[in-house]
Amino acid sequence: MQSINWVQMYRQFQYLLKEFYTAPYRQELAREKRDQDDLFMLLVFSEMMGVPNPVSFYTLELLPLIYEDFHQWHQRMGMDQSPLEQIRCC
């Protein structure tokens, strides 16, 4: 008589549940990843060709909002001091 391998059965059940829930969205997630990669490629290529990024002008408006969180961010990233000379928070 064979013994039942519960660990293997649990892992198989876990795999099947994951497939059941993620399979319908796999194509949409792949499409979204492709769109993000295309946008990144466009930004990198335009920067390489010398075309200014129009988004940088609009991000200036966000600086006052993220200034308060900047100190916690650079500490989480492992930087003791602010990496930017323009922003002194320490």
C-alpha cells in the first residue's frame, strides 16, 4: 500500500489554485508589461537622441508633495545622506 504524500498533494493543489486565478489575466498582464516596456524604450531613445522629456516640466509641481517623504525614501534605499545637492533634508 502506498503512503499518501500530503506535501506533494498540497503543492499541486496550490499550483492549480494559482493557475485558476491567474490564467484569465495572463494575456492582459503581458500586454500591460509590453506597453510599459515600450514607453520606457521611447523615453530612453528620446533622451539618447536629445529630445527633452516633456514630463520633467510637470514633475516640478510634484516636488513639494514628495519632499516630506524624501528623507524616509533615501534612508530605506540605504543612503545616509541625501543623494541630491538641491534637497538637503538631513
